[in-house]
Amino acid sequence: MSEPHDDQERSLRDGTITRVVTQKRDAERVSVFIDGQFAFGLALDLALEAGLRKGKTLTVAEQEALLAKEQTHRARAAALDYLTYGAKTAAEVRRKLREKGYADDAVEDAVAHLEGYGYLDDAAYARAFVRDRFGGRGHGPQRLRADLLQRGVDKAVIEEALAELVEAEDLGEAAMHLARPRWNRLAREPDPRKRKKKTMDFLLRRGYAFDVAREVVEALAREEAEGG
């Protein structure tokens, strides 16, 4: 007797289990047959937990409850697998699971499950993201804020991470370090105003505030004029 794919459309009905067999493609899953017909696939541990065996009767409501648990089980596994590709925000995990077709209840359960084990922590993610992008790529607060918002991090969490950055780092010094090579490469620009604007635009794209960018550019111009 063939075993249809787990995701096929089901027509559930009350009945008696006639077979519970391990799936050929996945030893961690079983196929459940009711009254001689394939009914649904289920994770092995869920089948054991429910005591599924030949001769056991299942109502439609009981089958639906098992399938809901199955979706929750699979959503948790899919979320955990997604995290193996790198740290994610809760919003990114939600988006990925919804793209895979999981119901909202299963999605929220998976997110809460991962948060409970510390695998998902938006505050820790935001702090690490800010440190990495500021230190490694020279991204300023404006760019960092926009990038974290795009990843679905709550505004309050973002502002807390940025406040820690401002407290720990000299943003003016970091902007100067970033801008100096660009300023020097523009030394052949005949129009001083264009040179300043291009250097400022560079800093603004990197996420530094207008006032910080302006102060840095003016300082570079004074330094050059004084022969520094």
C-alpha cells in the first residue's frame, strides 16, 4: 500500500488505525493508516507520545489535534534550522516560517520556544550587530538604525543598543578615521566645495549625522590649510 506525501490534501474521518509504519524517506516520521487508507504523516516522537497503534480509534477532532501538534513540531524544527545560517531577529524567523506556509499559531509557538531557550534575543542581536557594523564597516548610528529596523527589531531595543555605542565610542573620531582617506583621494578636486560635499555625502551614506559629518569635513579642511 502506497504512502502519499505528507502535504497532500487530507479528508479526515473517524476511524480505527490499521497500520503505523516508519516512512522510507525519513526514519524519524511515521505514516498512519486509518481503515486501510493513508491518513497522515507524523513525527515519530509525537506518535509515541499519543500512543498510536493498530486498533486505536481516532476521532476527527483527535486527528486534527495531532496535526496541529505536528505543524508546531515542524515549525520549531524549521526555525532552528534557519538559525544555523546565522543569528536572526524574531521578525526574520516569523517571516521565514510564514513564507514556508506555517499557521500563525505555529509560528508564534516556534518563536516563543526559541526565545525561551535563548536562541532568539533581539536585544543581544542588536548589540552585536551595532558593534560588528560600527567596528568592522564603519557604519554610523543612522545607518545602523535603518538596517535594524529593516530586520524588524523594535525601535526601543535599537535605541538602547545605539545608546551603548555612543557611550562607549567617540563617533567624531570614528567618522574622522573613516573620512580622512576619502578626503585625501579627492585632493585633485579643483572645487573645494565639491570636495567637502563629496566627503560629507560619503559620511552621510555610512550613517553619520549631518552635524558630525560637517564638523569632520571642516576639521579636515582646517588641518590641510594649516599644513597638518
